[in-house]
Amino acid sequence: ENNGKQKRTAKLSLAQIKSLPKVEVTTTLQCSGNRRSGFNDFRKTSGTAWSQGAISTAKWGGARLVDVLMLASEQLANSDDEREDGASHRPEEDMASSSSSSRSNEKGSNNLLQ
């Protein structure tokens, strides 16, 4: 959120993201053009004339976007607190404090989607 303030960027390390809970989802994706060749029997359609088979199932895994965004938000909030106190701003300290607070708040962040 900007609220007239200068835009800022949160910088998260790969280690911080890997420390978040991993979620796996198995999903099936199907091309919307599947069986398009059958439609061509009635009226010409655009695109590749797929018959059948443009479909796949995969398992995706990693940190949920909501958890990554919460970690970034905590980092920016910690950065704001330091600036209001007049302390110098060092991004590496934000990253370290965000990582430890995200682990302690892990259970709370998991409840957002429940």
C-alpha cells in the first residue's frame, strides 16, 4: 500500500522463502482447444485443430503466495518502525527479523486460507 509514501521494495532471500511451509497441489490442466477438430466439422474455428489429448496432470509445490506476501509485508513494517525511531535502515536486518517472525507466526499465516 502506498498512501502517498515513497514506493519501497521488500527483498526476500531464497532461504527465507524456503523456510515457509511447503504446500503441494496436484492438478489437471486441459487445453481449451481440446477437440477443436470436431468443431471444424460444423463450422471452421481458429487455432490449431487439436483432436484429443492436450491434457496433463502435474504436482506443483512450494510456498503459498499469501505466505510470501505476509513475509514481505512484515519486512516493510519492521522497516517503517526503524525509520520512525530514527534508527538507520539496514535491509539485511529486516530480512533476518522477518524470517524469524514468520517462523514464529507460521501457524497464524496458515489460518488465512482456512
